[in-house]
Amino acid sequence: MKNVDMKLDGNILTITVDISKDFGESKSGKSITIASTEGNISIPDNEEIKIGLNIYKKK
């Protein structure tokens, strides 16, 4: 994961992303990656629930 922090508190999933960061151009070169789970992953403490997250801005 890049710049993504997840916390599960009971039934509430909290996702924290620092939007001031960037990780350069996307693979296509059309946008700048701010945060990514880099595919679908399980949420903390629950293998059955998956998340896929990409946060980006235009180049």
C-alpha cells in the first residue's frame, strides 16, 4: 500500500490518506498517484471483506 492507513473499530472502517503526498505518474502517465492499495486487499482483521482504493489527481 502507498499512503493508506486503515483502522477497523467494531463495524467502522476508517481510512486515512495524506493528500499532500504524491508518488509520481501513474502507469498510463495521465495522472499523479496520491495513494493506492495497489490492488484489492483485505481490510484489517477481516479476510472476507476486500477494498481496492486509488486516489489521484490530473497531471
